[in-house]
Amino acid sequence: MSSSNASQQRDRISTQQYQCDQCVLFFDNYQKLQNHKRIHRGDSATMTEIDQSILDDVDMYHDENDTSNEDESVSNSGNEKSCNCITEYTMESMELDNTISYKCACNFEDSEGEAHIYDSSRISTNTFTKAELMSIHLSQLMLQHRIARAAYRDIVQFINTVIRDHDDIMMEPGAKISHGKTVDALLKSKSSVKGHEYDVCSSGCRLYDINDDQESCVDCGKPRYKTDPDQSQTLAASMKLMSVGDMLSQMLADPATRELLCYRANRESVAGQLTNIFDGDNYKQLVQQGLFSNPDDIAIGLYTDGFVNQKKGKNSYTIIHCIIFNLDPSIR
């Protein structure tokens, strides 16, 4: 290809223009045209950016097609022509403002032109009631401490119950909601079930019987008592246990739970059917031996399971699970 032909081809490419099918503007390449079309679609620009972009395109268009000398003074007729073109196109762009491409709380009124009118009459110092402010504060506390949604729902229900019973609560002397430690102490003071302390091996090997006088553990050999300078006996380790008999006696003393424990005495077995532990031979043998003759006698089952609390733990632990058979199977 000769240099003259190549030069002519470059001239054709450089002078090729792309016109927007929605307005009067021309662009010297396809990419600029596509960028310009985004304005009409309103993809990601605000209306202010659209207006400015259109005006910039108009200025660019007239600058590119203006063949006057930069040093030459501009005539009045030229000013009028340029001004009329920009004003005319600006009016077209203002029509786009009637259709907003985003959601907002404003509206337009004819008396205000194209101004965004917002209604702020509801904003005042008394927007929220005291209960609403407390609800907002509680919600912030739940988020701050990462309280589970189910717990949040229970707490709200509890607070509403306190509000409902406010008058009755305030009639009690010194009425207030107590903290956890105070609640624990309150329950201990009102409950007749106490924990019984036992001597245990410091390694967890065994629990010493109340009549056991051994000075050391028969399994590991560790002493039962610490050695003190004053020769007084101090336990090396101890633990508290609650008596099953103590707890069952409390259930019998309560009329509501006492009625539930009558399931065993009121139940009638059907010959040939095994639907409950009371249908088994072991229980029937105990009855033949004279046991469970009293309707208030309670049958319990003890189940044990050993485990270690670490993958490489040296100590093993045993769970003792107690089931009260006197209760209906649906609530055992």
C-alpha cells in the first residue's frame, strides 16, 4: 500500500463520526458514543452528573466543530447561536429530572421548579416515647453482647411482663430485680435440699465413705490430708453431692409432683404386652419380694457411662444418669 493511500485511509478513519440516536451529538469513536448513551439510560449516575455530562458533551461537540480562530474576537451573533444551542439542550435534559432513576423521599412541586422537596415536619425532640427509647437501647445491648435472637425474644417478653405487673411488684418492700449471685443465694436459702460434702482423692480416683478412716488413696497412694505445721488435718480435696433421696422427698411433699409420681401405682399391666419397665420380669420379682407395696414408693433407674474430657486425657470420668420410673414415659 502506497503512503498516499495509507494517508487517505487514516483521514477517513479520523473524520468518521458516530451520532447518538437520541440526541444531536456526534463522537469521533464508538467507545465515546457508548459512554454517552449511559447518560440516557441513567445506569449509575445521579441527575446532577447527567446534566453536567450532557453539557460537557455539548461543549465538546461545539469546540470540535468550531473553525474560528482562537485569537479572533467572538461576535454577538456567534454568542447567541452558541447560547441558544446550549439552552435548548439544557431544557431537554431538565425533562429527564421528572423520572428519577433512584429511590428517595423527595417530590417535585411546580411552584418550586426542579427543586427536591422533602417533608421534615416529623423531626422533633419528642419523636420517640420513653418506652420506644428503652426498646432501642435494649436492641443495642443485644447487638453489643451478641445475644441470640431466641434469648432476645424471651427477654422482651419478660420485660413486658414486669411492666404489666409493675403495680403489684412495687407494693412489695424493697422490690427490685436481683443479679445472678443474689438469685443463687436466695434459692439456696429457700431450698431444703442441701449439698453434702465428701472427702475425695486429689487425683479423682475415689470418694471416701463417711466411715472410711484411710489416710491415703488405695489407688494412687496420694495422702487424704495435707501436712500442716500445726499438725491439724486439712482435706486435700473435697466435693459436694446432692442426695437423690432428699430431692425425691421434696417431690413427694409437693402436691403437684406427688400426683405425677402416682403413675406406677395406678398403672395396670396387660398380659402379653411389654410397653413399660413395669411389664418386665425384674420389676415383678421385686414386687413378689414385698417391695413397692406402698403407692408412694418410687422406682428409679441408674445408668453409668465413663469418658475422658480430652483426647489425651489421663483421668476418666463417670456420668450417673437417674431416671424416675414413677413418672409417665412422656415426661420422664
